[in-house]
Amino acid sequence: MTAQIISGRDIAQKIIQKELIPRVRMLNKKSVQPKLVVIFLGENSASASYIRQKEKFAAQAGVASEVLKFPESISEEELLVEIKKINADDSIHGVIVQLPLPDHINVDKVISTIDPTKDVDGFSDENNSDLDIRKSLLPPCTPKGIITMLEKSGVNVAEKRVVVMGRSRIVGRPVAEMMLFRGAMVKVLHSKTPPQEAAQALKEAEVLVVAVGKPELVRGEQLSRGVIVIDVGIHRREDGSLCGDVHFESTKKVASLISPVPGGVGPMTVVSLIENTITAAEQTAN
Ligand code: GUN
């Protein structure tokens, strides 16, 4: 078996063309121009490259974007003042603070200062809970992107054995919750799961989402034939090439569907961010 590749890149482009551009046109007719602001501290090169992709997708969809750069030395207090200015600016519908942040800044404080109606990352407690995405207005972007890429690939997770590796607040936990809402039988594996339990669960998985942040941790030999694999990780190897949390070559031999790195979950996260920005703008236009 050679897995079919789930191209997040292609799905994201289709969503922009078929769904997002028409929604922006409708807003423009009501004299609303959706706008996203990205706050970027310092010079982290990976962050800079993610931000370029966010600006590119925004432009493709017709969403305005602005990157506000500050030195890494900015104080927490000064940063919170900047966020409050954006909260009060009606021309801005979405704001995100690019992570990671320097150690002297408390991420939770930053996220809770963003007006939840402009929190298009979906990181706040208001948005990142009760994650039935049919209800939640601005769901966290990576989990939403994963659900969308499965749905657009014709995968129905209801009654399937879904295994999520990783229990982070912004990926593992919310994606598990979204899968539950869709009727999946969900197991979450994490650093405290005994290895034998994890090995057994991986063998039984029909859908596997890996979000552990460890390069090529999961190998095809651990999985069963026909499994659907979503790889959330992204890492740069010493030779400069990129890889995910999943060992692609061994896994594509057993999987029926697999998301690649790059070009898989990454573009789906970004398209979800732009969609959330449009949704936020629609709320103000209604
Ligand atoms: N850093 C890496 N991924 C993300 C993301 O989705 N949002 C923000 N704000 N920062 C990130």
C-alpha cells in the first residue's frame, strides 16, 4: 500500500478561492474590510517565515494584514498596552501575538488581554472550550484545520478509533475534543502514558493525529494497514530539510492517507486563521 497524500496546500487554496473570497466580497459590499494584525517580538526566523505565510494567505483572500514588530526587550506592560489599543480599534477584526514569546512575558496574560471577539488564534478560554465547531465561533486554528482537512478528504471520524498523541492546550486537547463531538472513540496518548499502552493504542488506531514536537517519532512499523495519519509537527533537520513528528517514508507504506510536512497541516492552520478573521469581521457587520 502507498498512502494517498492529503495536500493541505491544495485544500487551503480551494477554501480561499471558493469560500473565503466570496465572504470577503460580501463584507466589502457592506463597506467592511476585514483586517488582521500580527504582533511579532524579536527576530525568530521560523516565526518570520510563518508570518509571511499568514500575510500571503490574507492577501489572497482579500483580508488586510499588518505586522507590528517590537524588540524582544519590550516589557510585558508595554505589550499589554499595545494589545489594548488594538482591542479598541474598530478597523481591526483579528489580532494574534506570534509565539513563542521571550521568557519575561507571561503568555497567559497576553492571551487573556486580547478581546475574545478578536482572538482569531482561538487561544483564549472563551474560544478554546466547548469545541463543537458548529457552535464555537473562533476555534483554535490547528485543530480546526485538521478537522477541515479530514472532512474535505471524505473522512468521517464517527465511530472510528482516533488516537491523538500529545495533550497540548492548543492542539492535542482541543482536537481530541472536536473528534469526540463528531462521535469518534478518542484516546489521547502523552508523556505519562506507559509505553505498552501507547504501542497497543497505535496498533489499533484508525485515525492518528501526532502533535508531540519530536522529529520522526512515529514509524510505520508501529501502525496498522490503512491508518489515516495527520502529522502536526514541523522540524528542521541539520541538512536544512523539513520533517514532521512522523517518519514519512515508513508510514506512507502502511497508511491509506497521510498529511505531508511541509504542505499538510501548516497551510490548514493558516487558512483557518484567515477564516476566523473573516468570521470576526462578519460579527461586527451583522
Ligand atoms: N507560533 C507557532 N504557531 C503559532 C500559531 O498558530 N499562532 C501563534 N500566535 N503563534 C504561533
